[in-house]
Amino acid sequence: MQIRSALPDDAPAILAAIRPVISAGETYALDPDMGDDALVAYWMGPDKRTFVAEEDGAVLGTYYIRTNQAGGGSHVCNCGYVTTAAATGRGVARRMCADSLDRARALGYRAMQFNFVVSTNSRAVALWHAMGFATVGRLPEAFRHPSLGHVDALVMYREL
């Protein structure tokens, strides 16, 4: 598996990866009914550097990295990650996270912060903890899960 910068031609494969996750409405605070063009524009927006994890030409996952806050907070980055259903359990998210940590350091960031990790996304929470992130905040009932109702969101942080 290799991880590389996304190209404009990757947009259909990125959409195919992220559409089911966003439409499910269980892990991202994005409108599940967001149109395809708006979703690709969000994921590959000019404020982000977007990457794909691929194997034998097939996209297994994608992530973006961006500055979390402007000005005095610009030394902290933020990322979003999605793997395809076919890649679940294959270590793709772990590899993308490790890659993002390396890239964040190379870009001069001093820390990485996940602003809104849905607490019921137990695989992601466990992975981020294993990758050295600490839960530094809990937002009570901040996320409206489509089947579980209001659940907590976590703020997770790691120095680089």
C-alpha cells in the first residue's frame, strides 16, 4: 500500500470512499444529504492537503490535513480519515494516521487535534488512543446519531 497526494482525477474514487460514510451519518458532523459535488469540494478543498491510500491502483482510504485554527492556533493541525468498506480491519487507517503525523511534523505543525470524534465510533477512538492521542475534552450529547440519539463527541490531542 502506498499513500500519496490526491490528484483531481482521484475525485471519483475519493467520493466512492467517503459517500457511504457521510451518508450513514454515524461518524462525521456533515449533512448526510450533502450533494456529491459539495462533498468532494469539502474533502478536497483549498484549505486542505488531501491524500489517498491505494493498493494496485484501488483507493482504500483517504485523509486530509489542514490548519486547525488561524493565527495563534496555526501550529496545530486537524485531519479527517475515511477507509473503504473493503479496507476495514486491514490497518489502512493506522497507516494513514502514521503518515499524517509524519507529514504534519514535516509541515511544521507542533500538534494534531481531532475536534469532534463521535464517542460511539469505538474503532476510531481506540485507534487514536493507540496512536498517542489523549482525550482532552468531552462534549456531552453534541452529536445526533441516527440510531442512538444524542451521544458525546470527544476532543482528542497529540503533541508532535
